Amino acid sequence: MPTSDLSSEPTRASLADVTPAIALGPLDGRYRSTVAPLVDHLSEAALNRERLHVEVEWLVALTDGTADGPVVPGAPRLSDAEKAYLRDVVTTFSGDGIAEMAEIERETVHDVKAVEYFLKRRLAAAPAALGDATVLPGVGELVHFACTSEDVNNLSYALMVRGAVQQVWLPAATALVEQIAEMAREHASVPMLSRTHGQPATPTTVGKELAVLAHRLRRQVRRVESAEYLGKLNGATGTYGAHVVAVPGTDWPTVSKAFVEGLGLTWNPLTTQIESHDWQSELYADIARFNRILHNLATDVWTYISLGFFKQIPVPGATGSSTMPHKVNPIRFENAEANLEISCALLDTLSATLVTSRLQRDLTDSTTQRNIGPAFGHSLLAIDNVRRGLKALAVNGDLLADDLDGNWEVLGEAVQSAMRAASVAGVEGMENPYERLKELTRGHRINGEDMRTFVAGLGLPDDVATRLAAMTPGSYVGLAERLVAEYL
């Protein structure tokens, strides 16, 4: 069999040289529009913006001092205009600033040091905006004062993740849960044959089954809503060593606690060089659990579609199959499945990896945390696909009714349970109810007439016999509608 001689093939143009740059991953390419809101929180540029934020607020805190006096003796107090100038460095950080910081980092080969130098440049340039009287050019050595890089990084990541969760992921997840809940309420009374182990079983309703999933997802949302975001600022090994040597008269743990809590975070008083990341592991486990429950919904809905219980509303102009024009494929739920699996894999890795750091510090967390964005991105993409998929569904009431009418044997559970209750009440002739219903129904197809004839011959009390005779598979749904109304 001849083989291809690659050396003879024409040289292809390098896609790596195309401008603007082509994304390597789908989140920054094909799916960019869906996950774009996360860029403000979990991108490299967002990390540098939060680093600037932390450095600026630390500088403000050092110059503001405490009720007992200045944090660093001799530090000038900043005017409101000077504080506004510093905070404007953060709020205006965008394209030009990103490029400038990248240029500085190429020289420093250290990302946090690049942030420090970037801010010092802005301090030196302050007179142009504030006049020659400003003290900002003289406070440059208070930038990053007594800090290790991780003092800045841990606070930045906590702020980034909090923003991504509270402003992007939670609103999307909550909207999805409410969409499912609304569908559950709408279809609370629509009977549907259950399938346990894939076999016909006690009927339920479409709404009740959706309510179960909405309830499960909502519990996870509440856990995520209550998440803590921890932070620390205590130096290279968590001892405030540099702080105390430089300024022994300041109560540094108190200053640290006030600063961390002032950022809206929970203070962690005991750490090594790094904040221990346990809160991240807890949060990612909760989001991964949400993902897995949503994966369960996606596979269930996919199965209901394949059974015909749900009809998909065709999108005008869309193609379901390249060769079979009749098809409307459940692609939204399949896409969601895949992205949920990828998100969970990343979240699981983050949870397992981030809680371990060799001795007082190693760098595994540095590159690991740069994958928080993709972990959230794949989850957000899945949520979007499920929401779009659910909007394109309609309940196939006729098929549901036919399916129920073709499985009268599922009433065997109801009849034998009524016989048991009658036996306990003293009615004679109610022996072996399970076995008698098993003989009637197991491996047999029966119809309504067969079931009514069987019930009529049991000798049940008239009210019980009448109740069972009026029952159909479609009416045997217990308290399904009430459960949706009361507990969803």
C-alpha cells in the first residue's frame, strides 16, 4: 500500500501567524459570545486588574492609618483626589495598560513585580494630573510594602472568583433553575409513565420529574450562594516577619484583618506563604455537583426526546443532519453533556490540586489557578445550551397518553396495596395480594377491561372497588401535582 510522502506536499500557510490571533480553544473561539462575560473576571487581564486593585487599596490603607495612628510612621495621608487618581488606574485598566504591563513583565519575568512597576509609573506621572503638590511620587516605596507576591495573588483570585460567581455564573444558574421550575409548574398535572430500570413503572407527571431536578439544582445554588472567599496578607511565610522588622509598633494582624475584610473577603489568620485555597476546593466541589445534576437532567431530557415524550420545535433554516433532512437532533443537550464533563474534570482537578502545597510554598497553584476560567466557561456554556434546548421543547401529550394506556399492568402496585390495606382492616379473601397481581401482570400485557374484571372479583369493599375500577394509568399519579405546588 503506498504511503504519502509528506516531504513532497506543498507547505501550508501557518495559522499561528494570522492576525488577529486564532483561538486555540473553543471558549475563546466558537463559543466566545456565550462565555465572554467571564473575561472581566477570570482572564489574565482581569487577574492583573485585580492585582492593581489590591496594590492600590493596600497603599491607601497604609497611608490612611488606623485610630491609633499611621500604619507606617511618616507616611503622608492621601487626599480624596489622590485616592481617586489611584483608583482610576484600576477602573481604566484596558488595552493600552494590558500591553504596557506585558512589556514590563517581559523585562521582569515576574508578573506581580510588573504590576508593582506599572503602578509606580502611575505614581510618578501623577503631577501631570494633580499638580506638583501631590505626594504620590514620594510614596512609591509603599507600593507592595512588606508583601510577598502571594499576598497580592490570593486576594486577587478571591475577588476574581467572587465576581465570576456572583455576577456571571450564579445569575445564569439561577435563571436556569427558575426556567426548569416554571416548566415543572406548567406540566405538574401532565401524567407520564415512569421508567425504573428502563421498564414501565408507577406513573408520575412531567412536572413532578422536572421539579425533582429543579429542587436538586436549587440546593446546590444555595450552597454556592453561601460560599466564603478567604484572603490573607501576612508575608512570605505567614509570620508578618518583614512587617514587624520594618514597623514593630503596628498591630499587623489587626491591620491585615481590617484590610482583607475591607475587600469584602473572609480573613484567614493562619497560613503559610499561600492562602490555603480550601475555600476554592469547597466552592468548586459544589459547582461540580451542580454540573453533575444538570448532566442528569440533560441525559434524562435526551431520553424523553428519544421516547417521543418531548417534541423539539424546529429552528427555521437549521439543519439537523447533513444527509437525513427529517432529523431534529437534541444537540443542545448533547453539547451540554460534553461541556459539563469537561467542566467537572477541571473543577475536580482544581479541588484536588489546590489544597496541597509543599512545605511553605510551591508553584503548582500558580498555573493551576489560571484554568479556573475554562472550568467556569464550560459550565456556563452548558447552562446556556440547556436553557436554549428547554425553550425548544413541547410536551407530546398524545404520545404520553398512548404510552400510559398501553401499560395497564402498572396498576398492579395500586391494587395489591389496596388489598393489603383491606386485609389489615379485616376484609377476608385478601391473601397473597402481591403474588396474585404478579400472576396477572408479570410478563403479560393487559388492558383496562382485564384489570377491572380482576378487581371486581376480589371481594373488596364497595368504596375501594369503585375507586380502583375508576383508576387508569393516567390517573395513578398520587400526589405529584401537590408536591410540585408545595415543595418547588
